[in-house]
Amino acid sequence: MICVATMWSIAGVVTRHLTPQLQAEGRFEITFWRSLFAALSVAAYLVFIRREGFRPVAEAGVPVLISGVMWAVMFSAFMLALTLTTTANTLLVLSIGPLVTAILAWIVLRAPVPGRTWFAILAATIGMGWMFSHSADVGPTGNHLLGMLIAFSVPLASAINLVTLQKTRAHVDLVPAVLLGGVISALLMLPFSFPLRAAPLDVLLLALLGVFQLGVPCMLMVVASRRLSAPEVSLLALLEVVLGPLWAWLGAGETPAASTLYGGTIVLAALIGNEVLRLRSADSQRAPA
């Protein structure tokens, strides 16, 4: 899951190397190409590695359809929110994902959430708030409110997806749902992408994002969810927001603010502390009486 969040976090630095016109006016097109290549990468995995073709998708049951729609919402809504409100506002809304996931997992799965995880969620939320406290525009009116409402669909869809993965992991393979999500997202974004502005280098960079920032890590997240609880997966996913500014600093010269460094330290401490305590608890349970 740490590898998943690390791959997710490269979106910002790679996007900074797209042509200025596409960055300014092509958010729908960026999402289209990224989702398309994500779908193609999962399709290639199913056809050439698992050698199952598209049979798993054709035989998809309700859980796969639910997960696929949730992936499509996550792939699309983030970029749409960015067109209506600030990046800081969007990321602040996304930071409540672990809390939403923990509550939904408790309601649906009746799975108890350890106290250490609740504490880590609280600490991580504080850290995220600190990271973006000096740049957020939280005006309650106009496009900012609409953008933040759209952004809220991302942690909500993520929570539903993770709970679906947890509920069905014993008997349903939800890797094909990533393919379904990429296809739905690409089809939704295509009408808003014309006229296409992407240069050949842009398409190459977006293919990189589609394969290594969406397709591969999302499949790995499905695998990780078979071993970790839904709140823990959502907590570790916050590494994406912590590492994103770091790569933008190293690869695009965007110097992070002091609040980003301080807040990111709190988030990392919360994530590491939660995992260390989880491992210690697992070791104590395996120890002989």
C-alpha cells in the first residue's frame, strides 16, 4: 500500500511537464487520456498475464459494477473539483477519507476500529489541515462550494469502494473493476475533451500516468485490501498527498511551504505510529502463551 500511495503521488510532478496550454485548459482531456491508458494497462494485464481475456469483466457481478463505478467517480471527480475550487480546498476535502471509511466500515461490516487507528485518523486530519491552512480558500459561496461538494464524492466513493473490497475479498476478484472504472471515466470525459490539445509528448506523459499512476497502483490496492482493513488502506493512501509536494519540489522546482513540511511530518508520524502498533499487536497475538 505504501508503493500504491507513492505511485499515486507522481501525478503532480508529471502534470507540471505537460504543455502550458493543456495544463491551463485541458483538465478534462488530461483525465480522459489518463483514464484511457489506465483501462488499457489493466486490459493488457488480464489478456497477456492472467490470460483470461475480458471474461472476468463480462461475468462481472454487482460488487464489480459497484467498485467500477466508484473507481470512475474517483478518476473523474478530482480533476473536475480542481476546475471549480483551489487545490488546497480539494485536498482538504480528500483528507477526510480515512474518517469516512472508518465510519462506513463500522456501519456496514460491523468491524471494530482500534483506538490507535482512530487516534491516527485524528492526528492525520490535523496534519492535513496544517499543511493547507495557509493556502486554502474556504469561501462558502459560489464555485468554491460546488467544487468542494464534488471533491467530497472522492472520499465517499473511496470509502464505498474499500468497504466493497473488504466485504467481497474472500470470493470475488475486483481487479477487473479497475478496468471498468477507467472505461467509464474515459467515456464520461471524452465529450468535454474536444478539441484535443495534447501534443505527442503530452500523450506519452499521460500514458505514463495512466499505467503507473492509475492502472498498476489501483490493481495493487485491490490486492492490499485483502490483508489490511479498510481504514488502514485509507490512512496509508494519505501518503499520496504528503509525497506529492516532495516530488513537485524535486522534479519541478516547487518549493513546499513550511506549513506543508510541518503538517506532512504529523501525517507521517500518525501513519508510521499506527502501522508500528498494528505490527506489535499482531506479533503479540502470534506469541505462544
